[in-house]
Amino acid sequence: MAKSHTQYVCQRCGRITAAYVGKCPQCGEFGTMVEQVIAAPAGTTAARRPTAGPLSTPQRLADITSDGLTRLPLPLAEFSRVLGGGIVPGSLVLVGGDPGIGKSTLLLEVAAMVANNHGRTLYISGEESLRQIKMRADRLSINAQELFLVTETNLNVMLQHIEQFQPLLVIVDSIQTTYLDDLQSSAGSVSQVRECASRFQELAKNLGVTVFLVGHVTKEGAIAGPRVLEHIVDTVLYLEGDPFHTYRLLRSVKNRFGATSEVGVFEMVEQGLKEVLNPSEAFLAERQVNAPGSAIAVTIEGTRPLLVEIQALASTTTFTNPRRTANGIDYNRLLLLTAVLTRRVNLRLHDKDVFANVIGGLQIDEPAADLSVAVAIASSVRDRPVHADMAFIGEIGLSGELRAVSQLETRLREALKLGFKRCVVPRSTRKQAAIFPEGLEVIGCRSLPEALQIALLPE
């Protein structure tokens, strides 16, 4: 006869162990194992019996139609871009971000737009009262007759509200405060988050209701709870940004209905989040021309080209080991570039602290920004400014060679649109001369020393 037993579940990755351990053997986190009592199932023998017949029926691919799956466009173009062109009916979207970054503000604006343009919307909050949400709506000047608010944390009650109101869009803020009575664990635990997300997925697919789930993030910046939560949903969005800057970046890291790594740029103002239609111009608005240690990188975020300013500062260190500080670029990439500059360009960096920063709070992961980072560092060390009308595109190899990058034509057109006259690219791309836009001088270089000789102003 089955009996109840105790197990320990990691709140980060979902690993289950029979005894308590201080460090999770799977994800390596400390103090994340939580005790969970598993009750003896009632009617175990009957529960394992097969059902009388299949609950689903296979259909021929040619007989399946995609009618009714048209995306719902929104006046918020940046939000629609990240989703792949609009809201897909029946999709499950997870939105994460640091506390106070603007998740609730953005989703309240989206809920009002859907209510005014498409139909009934239900906003379920488990963290704020109705008066608090009303105060935010008044501050944002939101007036939507088809937007309904409710404060609830019980999943069964939420499902009853959804069945009663039949909304087009449901927003749950947040998934960590939602709990199911059938489970004995507390809200926010691995089992609760996983089961509640699965119930919302079933609801979205069966009724065609779009569900947005707000998720908390850990100190490392990942969604709190098991990684399986990101596998359940259709789309995962992260709202990023420096709390001391006004710009917010909505980044798509998973999207079954559009391009991944797409980015939408917003500006936090008193009236809420305002979309930035030309982010490249915004990132370069405070650029200081002819300042040493500054270079312009042409990067691609999803399908959008962005021009950002990369600043570098090299100063004589007072410590035995010089420091390398990277903000907005990968730290290991900065170490690689400093090693190439030291070995291939004979730049003296062993006694200097090197700091690299991407202006605007943007995080650049692609290697196409290598050339601009290296140029900015060399400009700071030699105290020689970079040509003001010049942008840089290229990946740097360990031998100091410049390697080609993708979507070169898109990058060059964006640089020309913002007034740049010259652009340094790898020489291997000169074979694609037909795609170069008129009015922009494209300079091909084979190696990093050759590019530095062109980029820096004479002494």
C-alpha cells in the first residue's frame, strides 16, 4: 500500500532528491532545496488503468485550416515587432524583468490597447490591489471600457473568471503568486509554478485565449522557478534596462511565432513607456565628437540594425594585476580583444586598467562589434580621436584579421541614414560591392593594424 513520503525539490532547476543537500547537484545553487510532502495517491490502481478510448483524433494535414489565427495588431509598434508582428490568438507569453523595471506598466498599456481595439481583456493581479492598479491607470491616462480588473491568486477562481467573462486577452501578474489548491506546496514553488503554467497553456490552446504571464527574475537575471517554465510557454520576453537610465529594452529570447533576439526600445516617461521609433538616433544623441576612446558600432538585434556608441578608457593601474571591466559587452570578449591588441598591434596594456562601456544600457553579444571595441581602446591608449563620420563593422580573429559578418547591406544602409560618410568593413566583403549603398564610402581592411591606421586621426 502506497504511503506518503518526503522529497526535496530545487527551486531553481527542479531537481528532486530524497535527502536534503546544501548544494543542488544539477544547477550548483546553494540553499534552493525545499522540503515537499507527497501524499499517497487515492485509487492508484484505478488511476493507472488505460482510458476507454482516445481523447484526441488525428487529422490529415491538408484538412487543417489556419483560419482565425490572424495576429492582432497593436498601436504599440515596438511591442508588436518583438512578438513577430502582433499578438497570436491562443499563445502563452512569459514576460520577465527586474522589480520596478516597468513590466506591469507595459502590460497595463497593452491590455488597454487590446480592449479598445479588439475586445474584452482581463487583468488579474496577485500583487496589487484594484486601487493601486487604478492609480497607475490614471497616471497613464488609460480609459478602456472593455478592460476588467480582478485581484486573485487562486488558479481555480481565475479559471472561473475567464470562463465567465470570455476575454480575448488575459494578463496574470504574476505566475509566482498563483497557487493551485490540489498541491500542498506554497505559491512560487517549483511544482506550483509548473502546474499553473501548464493549466494556462491548456486554457490558451483549447479556448484560443492569449495569456501573458509575468515572471519574477533571480539575481542572475533568469526567470525564477524551473527552466521547464520557459519550455511550456510559446514566447519568452525580457524587459531589460539600467534603473538609472530612461531606456528600456524588450528582448525576445524565444518565439515560436517570430524571430528570436528581436528587440523593442522604450523610454520611461511620466506617462508610462513610450516607444522609441529610431533607437539608433537616441543612442547617439549625447555623443561627443572627436573625443578619444569613442567609436560607433553597427550591430544587429534580431532583424533591426542599431548604431551604438562604444566608449573605452585605458588608465595606468596602481595594482599588480590590471583590471578589465566590461559593461554591455561580454567580459571574455574584452579579454580576447585586449590580448589581440597587445600581441598583434604592440599596444602596451599590461600596466593599464581597461574599461569598456556600451552607451544606452544595450547588451551586445554578436562579434560584429569587435572592431569598434578595439578601435575605442586603441584611441584611448594613444589619445587620438576617431574620425567623426566613420562607423565600424567586423569580427576580429586571434591573428588580428578582420572576418566578415552577416547582413552587411542592412547595416550599411542604417549607417548612411544616420549621416555617416565612411564605414570600415572586412576586405573580404569587397566582393559584395554591388550591395553597397550610394553616398557611403566603404573601406575594406584585412587586419586590425590596417583598420587602426585608417580610423584614428593623425597626431
